[in-house]
Amino acid sequence: MYDVSNEEITILYDDDFVPDPILKGVDSLTVSPRGDILVAEDGDDMQLVALTPNGAIEPVLQIIGHIDSEITGPAFDPSGTRLYFSSQRGATGLGQDGVTFEVTGPFPT
């Protein structure tokens, strides 16, 4: 995490220091309308996990059956009511079989 005003970098999350971590294989991320940092897992159990402003770590969703894939590109539409993300290789695990999902809110604000 980069603090612009103080020009400091701080580690917000490190699974090496969390017993039985929920979030593993940190990859891409986006910020929710509420200010949560949504982090996509690179493999592992295919979860999108929220790091909340109060420090909680909360699973948001999980893609089932996409064993050889990873979640990529989480992003909200400008209204903050739709979340998009992809399974890079889909259920088959092959590069050409990726799939994009849309989740409609409202999301917590």
C-alpha cells in the first residue's frame, strides 16, 4: 500500500504471516465502491477476496470447477453496480476457453 502524502510503502497483506490464510496466490485487484480491495487469486481455490478498510479478510466469491485456471481482471463498471472478472482458462484449463463473469449488485457502500 502506498501512502502518497508520506511517500511510504506498507505491506497490507502477506500470507506468510497469516495462519491458515484465506487468500493465497495474490494476483490482480480492484477497489470496491465501499473501499474494499478485492484481490483475485492466481490459482489456489479460485476466490475473489476482500481486504476491508477495517482490516478484515472476507471471501467474496469462488469459481468452482475451474481447477487449472486463475481469476483475472476484476473491475467494477462506473456506476459501481456491476463487477466483472474472468477465469483465464475456463473449466477446461485451456487458454482459448477463458470466460468472463458479471455479478450485479448493489454492493455495500
